[in-house]
Amino acid sequence: MNNPKTITDTPCYPGVAEVNTSATLFDNHKWVDTKGAASYLKISVGSLRNAVYRKQVIARKFRRRLYFKVSELNRLLENSTLL
């Protein structure tokens, strides 16, 4: 019988885990949720929510959830206004 290839059949290349950092994961996203934004900024979710309350971070609300633009998070990191 011919079994279709699965993900586990593909060879594992050394150094692949080093390439997949959190910064590369967010390159393809335009919007992230609260948990994703907090991990991207390397702060807690509570600290991020406090920053939104103090209007230090711009967030959009959609269906009772907060969403953040990755470009604005990058601007915050470059200007160091949040930290």
C-alpha cells in the first residue's frame, strides 16, 4: 500500500528551531490579539492592558477582544515609549 507522507516523515534539519523566533512569527501578521502582543513586547497581559487603559498603546476592539497592529507595536519598541 502507498501511504501518504506525513509531517513526521520529513527530515529535521539542524538549526531550523533557531530560525523560528517570535519576531519571525509576527512578520506575516498585521494584527495580533492581546496575548500575542504581550508576548511580542515581552510583557505580561496585565501590563499590556494597563498600558491600553493609560492610552500608552493603541488598541482596537472587535467582538469583545482587543487587537493590536504589529507596525504600531514595532513603533513602540523603536521609540521605547511603553517600556
